[in-house]
Amino acid sequence: MRGPEIAITIRPETSGDEATIHALTTAAFNPMPFSDGSEPDLIDRLRADGDLTLSFVAEDAERIVGHIAFSPVTIADGARDWYGLGPVSVWPELQQRGIGGALIKRGIADLRAMGAKGIVLLGSNVYYPRFGFVHEPQIKYLGAPPEFFQSLLLDGELPRGEVRFAPAFG
């Protein structure tokens, strides 16, 4: 059941946010049956590798309540300026209150303003279509059921071929 939305502000991650983001991501993904628990370390590796293109936190009046990461991807046809969304995390007790959606919308808007061509993700084919994400068979990610690999074209032509996430994804 969806709870009432709460007032948040969204800002870029700053030095000192790392431990909270790690704890938040651990808590958000811990109860998820599809998670192997690697998400907090993934964000740390992306940060260490310089591959956090965008990293935003959502704050309420008291604390960080959500986080989202975007990192570069490569596509077999050589398409440039494409990014991967994820992970996106919200404290479990605050999920389904609009925080994750607000982070996703902010990230899409900022990537569009940066001149990004598109975004890919591996995630719910029920949740992400509300933001315009769709499964496009000509863009592939090997290693997951195809219906969960989705893309959002921001500008130009849809690329073709296999997508590879940043090295931190393994």
C-alpha cells in the first residue's frame, strides 16, 4: 500500500555521504528476493572507479532517505552517451512514498540536460515503464531475462547490440 508522499530535497552526493548511502542501500535491498546483497559495494566500486556519472541523495528534514546512481555503459554498435540507472534505494519504511520516483525523474532530467542519448536499466517491467522505459529487443543485456532489461531513448537513434555496464558491475 502506498503511503503519503513526504517533502524531500534532492542534491548531488557530497563527501561524507558515503557511509549513509552504503547503509541505506544495504537496508533497501536486504529484503528483496532478487538481490544478492552486492548493491552497496557496487556503489562504492563505481565511486572508486570514477564511474558515478550522477549520484543523488534525497533528504527529508532530518536525514538522507534515498539515493540513485547513474554510470556509463558501452553498446556494441559504438553508441556514445548512454548510461545505466541503478541502483536506486529508499529506506524500507519510506518506500512507496514517491522518493524513488522523484530521484529517477531528477536523474533523467539531468542526463537529458547533459546531452545523454539514453538510459538503460535492469529492473521491474511493472515499475519503470511509468518513466518511459521499455524493453527494446535490439538492445540486449546478456545475463538476465530480456523483459527486465529496459531503455529510455533521450535523443537520436536507438542503438543496436549488447550493452555492458561499468566494470564495477563485474
